[in-house]
Amino acid sequence: MFFRNLTLFRFPASLDLSELDTHLADVRLKPVGPMDLSSRGFVSPFGRDAEALSHRIDDAVWLTVGGEDKLLPAAVVNDLLGKKLAEIEEKEGRKLGGRARKRLKEDLVAELLPRAFVRPTRTDAMLDLEHGLCVVDTPSRKNAETVVSEIRHALGSFPALPLNAEVAPRSVLTGWIAGEKLPDGLSLGDECELKDAAEHGAIVRCQHQELLGDEIAKHLEAGKQVTRLALTLDDHVSFVLGEDLVIRKLKFLDGAVDQLEGTEREDIRAELDARFALMAGELKRLFAVLEPALKLSRAES
């Protein structure tokens, strides 16, 4: 269950979440209605058949937003619409105007919706109560905002804002591959993205590349700046940090995962529990390193 991508938000660490489970129960996921396109709500992190809608270990809380989306491809609707329009034109000898076409399309969608396939989704999140940090397992800002909105809907108020840095992240990332000292524990990986400072300038993406070599140095000399950079923390986690402060390609390495070995667990829930505890600890360590390096802003209480 390890998270793979992290979109982060800050909220006041003083926020009272003691009644969280009670609030989540009021917004549990409901099946998508016959005339609805989608449904969102909370499900148990341990699976939709489990009861608990959150799971807490120390100051880390695991939440899951579930969804059900109707699959109604636009190509299917447009194909059927085209056939209906052709039938009307042949039968009545006239073409429908724009408003009539729109109404006909809406009628077709209403006809198809109850028979559409439903795709279940889930997006996991972790609340770090110590740092006032909401971590959503997605690289998509839109999807992450949906999760935050669901938490806000459940609690009535959830003053969480996207992570913000007091310095330009690309200047920090560029400095790290230009020879500036990295924070303790961090080391360079073998992947980066560089962009020209011009609005529509060149973009260079490197993988399996020695980042301190001459080739990268020439790009820096030409004025390009680093917008994504692969990093490793203490041989425990590797990741790609972007100038948008989204962490992608998060991977837990042997240095971290070895801690799970040698302990027998009776069921899958105990295994998930151990993995979440390990992940929460590693993410807190990672944030503790990145926060001062990027001068990340705190949420106001």
C-alpha cells in the first residue's frame, strides 16, 4: 500500500480532529445513482468491506476517498447521436437546429446512463498531525484537491492549502546539481528535467544520466534550470521532486523495506498496518529534510 506520488497540503497543526471518524461516517461512499455520472465518499483504507473509515498510528492518520464513475465514452454518445440525426433528417426532411441537437444529446445521455458500466476508484491520503501536513497519493493537483474537498465536506472546515515554498524550488534544485551542498541524507539520483528560462524555451529530460557530468554542466551554462530532480534519502526512499513541489516516482528501498522482514503477521490487515507505520515514519523524515531546504511555509493557526 506504499504511496507512489505525493501532492502535499499544509493545515494548522492545532486543528482538532478528535471527532474525525464521526464526521467521516456521514459522508461514506454511496453507490452512484442511475442518473448520476459519479459518486465520491470515504471508504475504509483496508477495503470497501471493512468498517473503519480511518486508521491512526501515533500522529499519522490514513484516509481513503472512494469513487464510482460511469463509463460513458463521448465517441459512443456521438455515434448514436449521429444515427438519430440521420433518421430524423431522412424521416422529416429537415436538419435539427443547435438547441434541438443539444436536447437530443441530453436525452441520449439520460437513456444510456442507467446502463453504463461503473468503474470503482480510490485515492489514499495521510494526515500528519505533527507537521500539519496532508499527503495525497496522486501526482494530479485536481485529484488531490478533490480529496481535500471531501475532507473539508466531512469536517465542515479544513483550512488546507497547497504546499508553498518561500524560495523558488527550481533555483534550489539547480543549485544541487551545480555543486551546492545537499541537505544531510539526500543524494542525487540519475534523472532530471531542465528548462530554458524563456517562456517557450527548450526542455531537456535526462534518465540514467550522471547528473554531475559535463553534459549537464553545459546545459546549466546555457542558462537552463532544473525543474525536476531525482533524489534518494539515506538509501531508504528514492523519488523525483518537481518545482511544483509534487513528489513523483516514490519508491521505498531495501534500507526501509528490510525493516518489515523477519516479523510474522497473522493477516493482511496486520501487514498493511506495518507498512503504513513504516511509510508514515519515512515520509515524516523526508519532509523534515525538505522543509528547511525549500523553506516550506507553515499554515497559519
